[in-house]
Amino acid sequence: MKHTRAKEVRLAIGALAVLILFAASASVRVAVMLTVARLTPTRTVLNLKGSEAAARGWPARTPHAHAWPEPTAWAVRSAWAGHRRSKGWAQTWGYDTHSVQVDLSGWPLPVPRNVRVWWAWDDPAWVTTAQSDRGLGLAWSGVVVNPLLVGGGLWVGLVSLPVGAVIVRRAVWARRGLWVCCAYPVGASRLCTECGRAVVARVG
């Protein structure tokens, strides 16, 4: 690339790799901590009742072979760092009988996913060996895409823009007949009399 040294290109690529790895580690750690902590998101994004809730169905697969009753309420709440909780539940005579809660965390895409379900455990009709807490799962789309977006964004701001400014400055110097390494006038000598570097038409 004109006005760019091979060493600078290697450093820029290395910086991109480091920033992506850093973003991968940070995004997964923060998202997992938020999910494991089970903090309650406070900002209500969606709140449905009755037929509107029933139309959405359950936010995750239910654990029984036979169908659950339709949810009578549905809510979505969010918090910082992409923490989002979706919950649907069914009520009978004012008591919650069935419930499914899905916690997602991560930005811009969710990384960990935790599903918890509740039902009338003491009702023989709902006996099952399924676990209420299905544990922590990973959404691989977030695991792969988030580091690329976050690390790439950091690279553009911290590396690409400063390097681009240097390349533009060197191009301006070259058009003015100045040596791109130090802006000293280019003479007949093969070595720059200012910085001592070899003067070439292209920097490589």
C-alpha cells in the first residue's frame, strides 16, 4: 500500500486481532455475570395480558409432553449491557400455575441464555423429571458476532483513523516533494540528510 510500511500493516492487523480477542473475553464475561447474578431488569419494554399474551405463546419450549395452558400474561424487561428478560405466565384464580422465564444478556447480540420454568409441581397431572432451571447456554451468533463488531469498532477508532491520518499526511508530503518519513525536502542523495533513511519512491 502506498505510503504505508509493511511493519505498520502487520502491527495494525495484530492490533485488530488483540482487540477482537479482548472484546470476546469481555463481552462473554460481562454477559455471563449478569445472567448468573439474576438481577431483575427494571425497564418494562412490553406488557401484555389476556388474548395478546396468549397469541405470543410461551417464550421457550415447555417441559411436558402435553401442552401447557396458554399464557395469560407476558412481559419483557430490559436493563443495561443488553440484559433482557422475557416472561410468560398463566394464572388460575389469581395464582400463577405455569411460568417460563428467559434471560438473555450481551450486546449487541445476546451471548448467554438461561431458561427457567415453573409449574404446579404438586399436581399429578404435571409430574415430570425435567429440571426447572435448564442451566446456561450460549448463543453462538453473539459469541462470534459481538467481538467482531465491538473489537472492529475499537480498531477503527484507535488504530484505523490515526493510521489513516498518517497515510494522508505522507501523501501530502510526497506531492510537495518532501520525504514521507520526516517531511524534509528530497534531494539527489539516496539517504535523507535529515533522518538518515533510504529515500525511495514507495515506502515498503
